[in-house]
Amino acid sequence: MIEKYVKIFEKELKINKALKKKLLSKKDNIQLNNFKSWDSMKHVKILILIEKEFSIRINEKNENYFNNFQSGLKYLKKITPKL
């Protein structure tokens, strides 16, 4: 599950291996409008890809969890514990 989530960010935001390692070890975090290529248009694309990849619906109740990498990952772990 984690690898699928990371792959979305690797593809869309072009994160490098060093940042990927920091994100996975929770030593760093990236968020909407505070990461060089994560603007509102990329955000919509990331949300759509997350919805498709994890078969979930992102709506006004859960959208704020996906404004940064770590929060989105934590939310996905909570709702998809078997993956």
C-alpha cells in the first residue's frame, strides 16, 4: 500500500530517491503549495490517482488528510489496514 502511494508522488511531483527515503522514514514531509511542483492542479491529479488506486472517494469529509504526504499516508493506513 505504501509503495503505491509513494509511486503517485514520485510520478506526479518528481520526488528524488533521497526525499523518498526521508518521507518513508517520516523525517520529512511535503505539502500542497509548500513543495515546488505541488500546486492546485497537481493536487487535483494526485487526488484522482489516489481515488483510483485505492478505490476510495475523497470528499469534503476527508480531503484535508491529503494536503500533505504524511497525513495522507496515515489516513490510508487507517482505512485500508489490510493493504
